[in-house]
Amino acid sequence: MFLKSTLVLTKAYPSAVSTAFRSLYSAATLGVDGYAAYREKTRTQHLHNVDNFKRKMREFVSGSTTNMIFTEDLKNIIHLLDNTAEDKQLLKDTIARYNRQGKELRFGNYVFGPVIMRACYHLGDHELALDLFQDAGNEGFFDQLSSYQILSDLLYEHGRYREVRELFDSIKSRQVQGGRFPKHCITLTFAACYKENTPEAFQYAMDLWKEVNSVGHVPMRKATAFAAASALNNGKPEIALEILSTVTKGNYVTIRQLKTMCLCTLGRLDDLVPIFRGVLEVKGNFEKKQTFSREVIQRVQEALKQAPESTASATTVKQDLERMIEFLETNGQITDETLEQLLCSEIVSTGQQQQRNDGKSNLSESYNTRGGRQQQRPFRSNKGNPSIRPGLSDMN
């Protein structure tokens, strides 16, 4: 049975009953913006000829098997696709015919998987993306981590959380591109478990957390926050606190507020004092002002009302926290943004991206749809700068 405090936490985390869905990674980060731009370019090149081209392709895929579907044909179909049942069927048929043809005829290194997933994302059709991915005839066609991530994000956006978990199991079993624990797919999986908020999803999240830690994998901070929030929502604040302790810098906005919620639930109010003092400390004029969510502050205030003042030290702790909360309010350090909104905020980048001379980042380049070519990049060691997390370009 869950702890009684779960009711309070569910109120603080409306995800369990929320029906509004959104993506976790931005369209630009997933390369969908790049796909849209190339789509417009392709349409311009086929001006006044789009319908004729589609008609010809329908004849090719439904007629004689001697009609070849070339790489350029499939590329054009992907970028000329409209949001109609007829065009989606044409995409399925074209992919099927292309895959049935002898692979010895393919001399290029165009990788279709991520581009097709971006096309489905652009159309907002997660069913199409899942159907294409699961089609036995497309085996190996989507064996790229970026394809998995785009599909995972699309499923997450449409509330298909169980399928996100199943997709991650597939990554582990098949060791796509040699990896069992890709950071971004892990983050999406923990996010899906948090949003699903069922005993089954919680158990999956905890098993996954144990597994990644047993092999020395360090999840992204966002993934850690989702894992802790899942434990908190399921009445396990002690587990949540242990998960949060793995983050070396505890002053991140989501981490410290999740810790605050855990400590309130556990009645460890004296441990809140150093957290609040850390937020109130200002080391310089240019340091960003740290904040608390109003709902978290309200949870602290509720805990203070319920706490017994049995000793002088307990009374002092209560008075100190009340004064610090008053100062935070006066100083504009309490925001109306909910913890749910902070936790599920869209990821618009995957690390401190190094800008090249032409102004483009490695991340955006890795998702550029120019030819969809799989670009091999050397692994960039972070030893010189441990704050830089591997970006999606490192995961491709």
C-alpha cells in the first residue's frame, strides 16, 4: 500500500491524471525542423509535378516487379508526403518495395530510418511510425539510435507510455549501434514511467535504475529527476532521496525541489535549512537568482504546521524556515511554475554544444536531413570538460 502522503504528492504532481501530452525533446533537437526545411525545398524542386510523381510511384509499387524504386524515389516520397491516408499508404508500399529489392543495387550510404521517423513526427502520426517500425519487412531499416529516440518521443507525446518501455527493451536486447543504455532513450523511458504512474511502470523504472547503476552508467540529470519523481509519486520518498543523492550538484532547480518534497514527506524539516540557505546565498551580482515553486513552498508550510514543537531546536528550525520563506517571497524567488512543468520542460539542447566556424552546432548538423547520410564522428572525450554531456551526434 502507498503511504498516506501519496495523496499530497499526487496533488503536487498532476501527471497521473493529466490528459495533455507534449514532446520531451524539441522538434529542432530531433531534427524535425531540418526535415521540414528540406521538405519545402523538395516541393519547390517538384513544382507542378508533385501529383504526377505520386501517381507514377503508385503505378510502380502496384504494377510490375520490374519497376525499380531507387533511393531518390523513396527520398522524394518521404519529403512530398501529405497528411492523407492515400499518401501514407504510398509511403508504406514504397518502403516495402524498396526493401524487397536486392540490396546489391544500393551503392549509397543514405540512412532512411531517422528521416522517415521525422516525417511521421512532422505529420503527428505515431500510429504510422509504429506500424512502419514493427513491420517485419523493415527489419534493420530503423536500427539507428536516432530513429528509436524520435519514435520514443512521438509515442511519449501521444501518451503511449507502455510502448516507450517496450521500445527501450528492444534497444537493450538488440544492442542497437552497440549500445544497451543510450542516454536520451533512457531519459524518455524514465519520463514515460513517471507520466504513466502505475505500479507496473514504477517497478520498471526502479528495475531500470538498478540495472544502469550496476553497470556504472550515469543517467542524464533529467532522467534521474524522473526516476526520483516516480518514487515520490508512488509513496517511496526514501528511495527518491537515495536516487537524488547520485547527482553531484544538488542545487539544480528540479533536484533541490524534489529533495525538499522528500524531506517534507519524511518529516526531516531540519535538513531543509541548508537547502533554503543555499538558495538565499548570492555570490555575485551576475549570478542567476535561484527560485522555488509555489506549490513546493506550500508543501513546506503544510509540513511546518503539522510538525510538533517538542524541543527548542525544533522551534528554532521552524522559525528559521518561516523567515527564509518570507524572504524568498519578498525577494521574488517564489514562482508560479509548477514542479510538473519544470520536470517535463522541453529539452532544447543536449549539452554545451561547441559552435563551429560556420555557426552550426554539431548537434544540429547530426540531424541535418541533407541526404540523411550517416556521418561518422570520432568519439569526443569529456575528460577535459566533464560538464559536457554527450550530444545526439555522439549517439548516432
